[in-house]
Amino acid sequence: QVQLVESGGGSVQPGGSLRLSCAISEQTPDYFAIGWFRQAPGKEREGVSCISRRDENTDYADSVKGRFTISKENRGNTVHLQMNSLEPEDTGIYYCAADLPNVVCRTDGPVTVRYWGQGTQVIVSS
């Protein structure tokens, strides 16, 4: 069974940093990709970044390029999202997600990911 558990959210001032982590169950197929999505109040859920479980391929939304870094450790069973130079626009609930790479890393169209974590709150405010 695919299970994802996020941790590491919190409140930070603009310009600050946070590191999110996603613990991935061993049953998650190694041909899946892991992604981070976020949802701000009143807005649709959007993709932030994704990483392949099989190799080092990564992708980022334009709004976070150069500020966020996705990485993995523990044989790919933990995925991190290092968020630097945070802006108020980064505020939202961040979700870890798992599915086929062309679903998780999709940059247009509706979000159709099948497996989600419970989400962790990120607040960027002065």
C-alpha cells in the first residue's frame, strides 16, 4: 500500500527557509515519481516539484526555480523539499504525492495524482 507522511511545515518570515520531508512506504513502486504540491486558500492545488524514484531527474515550477530544491535519501524512501528565500506567495498546505512520472510531473491540465499525504501547513508572513 502506498503511504506518504509529510513533516516539517511551520511559520517563517519572508526570506526564511523551511525543509519539508516525506516518508514513503516501502510498497511504493520504484517506477513512481514523488512530487510536492501546494494549495493556497481559495486556489487550486498546483505542482511545485517532482523527483524520479529510479534516477535523479527532477522538475520545478517556474515560481520556485532557484529557491526550492528537491532531493531524496534512504534508498529513495524519504524525499525532502528545501525551501529558501520564502515569499508570502509560498503560503499554503504542502502535499507529498506519488504516481507515475507523467502524472506527478505534469505541468498542465488537471491534477490527477492517485496517492497523497495528509499535508503540512507552511505560512510565510511578517
